[in-house]
Amino acid sequence: MKFSLGVAAALAGFTSALQPADVYILQSKQASTSETPSLPRQVARLILLQRLAPEAWTDSLNDIPEDVTTETAVSYINQFGKSPQPLFDNKATSEPSQLLVMLEGISTEDAKTLKKTLKGSSPAFEVNDAPSSVANHNLAQSDMVSAGVGATNCDFVRAINPFEEECWSGKSSVAVFDVRKDTTILASLADNISRLQKLAQSGEMETTLVLLPETSRVSSLNAWSSKPQSLRHRQVAEEVMTEADEPAPTTAASEVEAADVPLASFVRGRDLPSCFASADSCQNSTGNCSGHGKCVNKYAREDGSDSGTCFYCQCESTRPDNGSVTHWAGATCSKVDVSAPFWLFTGFTILMVGILTFSIGLLYSIGEEKLPGVIGAGVSKSK
């Protein structure tokens, strides 16, 4: 009997140790997902780094687990990473600040309370293998620093304030807090959550909240990555210096080479097929068209039949509250369509040049005409 109770207790403890970490992303355009995806910590790490690191930062995709395909990892990064900025916008003013807050020691009741505080918002995704507290501090103080983002030592209220410049590294900041050591943090978060949501809606600051369960504190996983940091840095340095001159002959080889491409260039410049075999493959590979469109069959007819199969992203226009209409383009609908403003600007320039040329020509033609002789007839010669 005692043995059975011991086994039951051990199983219960093992189950509780598998409690995932919820990740909330407060941004102007919330991702529309029917259910919360469960991601491994390696993919979650790449998403967090992509959101906070500057555009010039690169990291390798060869750190993802073997059971996760490169296409799946890229689709999650496109879906939950920060959106690319418009081509002609000034990044210094248009790009929102990025804040990452990692809260350790979250109990089940704390998670329920925070979900109510967030007004029913669901987590963007969850980390199914949340690592230990040591891994969290290494992520903030090592990986983030390597990507150009410094960990702040400010208290919670100052750390979440985008106007506290000494608590920020440029336009990004990461902070790790233990709610068991400071019991006022959850109350402070509840008091400031509406302000964080308003900053996200206005496009001034986007906040990523990682709620790490108490059970992950003593996890055997001591890193968010599955490879040593020195090895990752060496691989990225080698990948940036190496150029692939010949395309891969097989699909399997191309997947291996794709996994070795630095993350920033892989996500931004990776060529996608013009047609997908199904709507699911189109959504998974394009991150549901980056949330700016939908996958449709090019050969679909109005009567519901089709003459072939070719799914692609049909981009749509978006208009935030009190904002202008944004037209999206590209294979994944992740690029801002600037063709209309370009042709408007070009046409206006040509029109103004034409008007100016015509005006100057008209002035010259008037000046070249001879005055009629009758004008000087009434002028007497002075003696």
C-alpha cells in the first residue's frame, strides 16, 4: 500500500514537473490562432531573440530539435517574431520598443489570476520543456548580451517603463524576476497591464511575458539551447563567412543546408515555392501568410470546383485603429506594398517637372515676341 502511494506521488510529481511555461505577446496586431501551440525551448529561444535583437543580428537554425523541421521552425518565427518595418519608414521612430519580462515561480493560481488580468487573452504559445532558473539568467545575461541586448537590474516598475533610458539597451530590454522573492511583482503587473496594452496598441512598445512555473526552477535543463554557446558562436561566424555557390541537388540536402543558414537571412530571404500542394502546407510554411492574408487555390472556380492545385498567399490590406491602410505583398505577405505610394510620388514628380518646364518655356516665348510699333507712336522725341 505504501509502495503504491509512493509510486502515485512520484507520478504526480513527474506530471507537475512537465508544466509548460505560458508566453504572452502584447502587440498591436494579435496573432489569430484557434489553439495555443506548444513549442520546444530551442524554438522559443529563437523567437525571443528575434523579437529583441537588432536587424543586423544573426543566429543559426541548426539548434532546433531533430523532431522539428526547418519549415515549421521558420513558420513559428514568422508568426510570433516581430513584424518587418515598412521600406521607407524611419526605423528610429517607427519601430516599437521590445520588452521581455521573465517571471519565475509562477503557480497554477498565479497563472489563472494573470489570465484574468489580461482580460481573457490566451497565451501566444507555450514552452513545453521550460528550463531551470540558471538557464533563464544565462539567456538574459549571455545570449541576449551577445545579440546586443543588455539585461536590466532595475526594479520591476522602472524596468517596464520605456522612458527609463538607463534600464534599456537602445530600444530593447530584458528582465528576469522571481515572484517568490518579491511578492509585490504580480500586483504591480496587474496595476500596469492596461498601460502596457495601450503602449502595444499605439505601437510604442511591445511586451513579451514569459510565465515560468515554479516546477521549472529545479529542472535538469540548464540552458534554453541544446548546444554550448561557444559552439553556436563559432558556427554562426563560419556560416556568415561561407558562401554557397551551387544549389543543393536534393531536397534532403537543401534542408540540411537551410538549417545552417543564419536565422535573420533565412527568415527574410529564404525562397518559398510559388505553389503549395495543400492549404495546410501553405499556412505552415508562410506562418499563415504572416497574419496579413490567407492561403487560397489559384485554380479554384466560383462553382467550388478547380482545374488544378496551387495554393498561395492572397495578401490583404490592414488598417489599425486610428491608422492608415497598409497594403501587404510578397510570398508570405510580410512586405509592405509600396507600389501605390511609389507611382503616386513618381507621377506627381513628373507632373510638377512638366508644369515647371511649360512655365519656363512660356516665359521665354513671351519675351521673344516683338512689341508692336504703335506703342512708340505717341512718344515724342525730346529735344
